[in-house]
Amino acid sequence: MPSEPMWKAGAVYTSLERLRETVAAHTGEDMRALFEYHSERVAGLVASQPDVPATETTIAGFLNGFRTAATALADDPRLAADTMHAQLGGIYLYAVETAKPRAEAARSDQPAPDPRRFFARLTETLQAEPIYFDLTDDQRRAAQETIRRSFAETPDVPVNAASLAGFVLGLLYATPFVAERAIPTIVALMDAARAMLPTER
């Protein structure tokens, strides 16, 4: 594992830098293969949403969403915390990839990613789910407070459209850890992320 800094320029988020310790603590080939596997899966998930930019801000939000769901909403949070190293290592490796200079500049004929379009589609998806309409006002308020606490723990990560979109994708990636009883909470968190989008200027 390279010892050089992960980022040479631009955004440097402490929460992502700390993942380097997770990777450094697991040097075996089997775990490295799992890191690579999850890095590719995270990349595929982000790539499946062309309106979500593949940036450090997005992946920092992704990490917040993943940790929120995989720990707080797991059947056994302590067990989840002990078994998510492969996913965290994969998130780190993907973050490294997003920080590398692009070989080709973005093509001018391709629309720039706009996370607000992602949230417009998410709204349609949520409103097709019966669980969405069963959410109480208390559940919705609690979900927004959970997101605020999550980002308060990573104060250098901005709360913007990209990080909130990443948060939603992180929730999705944590699904294997989430207790079935917590699915309504996941839906509430997704709706809360949509509701917390900063006003466009």
C-alpha cells in the first residue's frame, strides 16, 4: 500500500483519510482482493447514476450514509462495526481513484452531472413505495436529525447536493447490514436527504 498522501490537491476530507488506517491494518492478499471487489462495486453504483458526480465530496457523503445505515440500523451494531472493513477499504480505494487526474477531459457534448436530477428521480421512486406514505412526521424529523448528526461528525464535508446524493447511495450500499425492521428508516433517511437539499442560488 503506498504511503504517499491520498490527495495531492483539492478537497481533503478527514473521514476519508482515516480509512487509510483500515486499509493499512489489513495487508493480506485475501483482504486486499475484497477491498478491490468493493471498490469496483462502489464505482459501479456511482456510475449507475450519471447525475451524481464521482468526486471526493460525493464519496465523503457516501461514507456517511454507509456508516449511518451499517451501524445504527444493523441487527447487531457491534458486529456490523467489526465486519465492515472490506467495504470501508473499498470505499477508500474508490476515493483514491476519484482523486486521480482524469486522463481525458469531460466531453463538452455530455451534460454535467447534476445531483438535483438524481433527487428528482428519487422522489418518483419513493412516492411509488407504500412505506413512504406510512412515514410519520416524527420519523421524518428524526431522519433529518440523524443526517445532521452524521455530517456534524465530519464537519469538513459540506452538506450539498453531491454529498447528500452520496449519502443516499451509501445507504443503499449498506443494505446487507440493515435489519429488515429498519427499512422504513432507510426510506425516511432518503426522503430527508432530498428534503435537506440546499436552495439553488
